[in-house]
Amino acid sequence: QVQLVESGGGLVQAGGSLRLSCAASGALFTFNDWAWHRQVPGKQRELVATVGSLTTYADSVKGRFTISKENGRNTVYLQMTSLKPEDTAVYYCYAKNPYRGYPDFWGQGTQVTVSS
């Protein structure tokens, strides 16, 4: 059974950095398309960045966040720098199932808190 396991969240001061990791376990294939989303209680989940077929960033994180993937480890990363209090959220990784018609995968979420 495929699981996405996230790590790297935590508490950091404004201006600091964190790196999130998300590793796929139990997969017999390598994911190509990944994304990071984030969600604040009471608000919709927001797409932060994508990598694979396209590398894209939300305007709010451009120039501060970098998404990357390591195919050999079936892992995606999100390097976050110059963090702001408004980046505080639960961050979720997402992996697109390469087989059409089958469900995609989500991580369990990792809390990132940026203090001012």
C-alpha cells in the first residue's frame, strides 16, 4: 500500500527557513508529478507549488520557496526561506497517480508555524 510520509515541519521565527520532505513508501513505481498544498483552519486548501510536468509556484511564495524531487528516493522536497507568519499552515504533499483512473495520493500533513 502506498503512503506519503511527510517530515520537516515545526516552529520557526519569521525570516527563518525550513525544509519539508515527503517520501513515498510501498510504491512499485516512481511518481513524476508532485505538489505541496497548505491549509489554514477555516480556509480552503491552497496550492503552493508543483513539480514534474511543470514547475509552478503560488504568487505568495515565489522567490522564497523551492520545490524539488529526487526520483531515486521517490521523494519531494519544499525548501522554504524568508518565512512569514502568513505561511503558518498545515502543509500537505500530493502525488499524482501515473495510472489513469486510479486515485491520487496525499500525505497526512505537517504543521508549519512561523512566529513574528
